[in-house]
Amino acid sequence: MEARIRVFSRPTEENIYINDQKRRETTPATLVMPPGEYTVGVHLDGYMVNEQTIEMKPNVTIDFSAELEEGDMPLGMVLVPAGPFPFG
């Protein structure tokens, strides 16, 4: 059984990454994959990376939408907002 994810972005024509591996498709796109947990991201030079871990289930279609902000963030890094955080 397969799972589907529809990837949308603003701006469009962004690179899609699954588990930090670049796909040939760009946004918007529908990807058909085996069920499982994946890190889905959209990347475009000059914009902050937008990634999310998604659990894909058999015969289910998930929508992933990303609105990127201008800026620069290396692949594999995440934005941590300023402020207090629980530690330990």
C-alpha cells in the first residue's frame, strides 16, 4: 500500500527534500511513497529552510504547505526562536 504527500509552497518551484535527499520534483508536487516517517522540506536559495517530520500512513494523502521567509539557513539546520526554554 502506498501513501501520498502533496507538497505546496510559496514561492512555488522550490526544491523538495525527503530525509535530506533532493527530489527531482519541485513544488507543487504529489509524491507517492511507502508508508513511514519522513522529514519533508522545501528549500530555495535565499530563503529559510522549512522542514517537518511527517508520519505517512497507507492509503492516506497528506498536504504539506510551506511559506518560506527570505534569509539563509544551511541544509540540516533548524530555526530556534529566541526566548526561554525548558532544559533537562
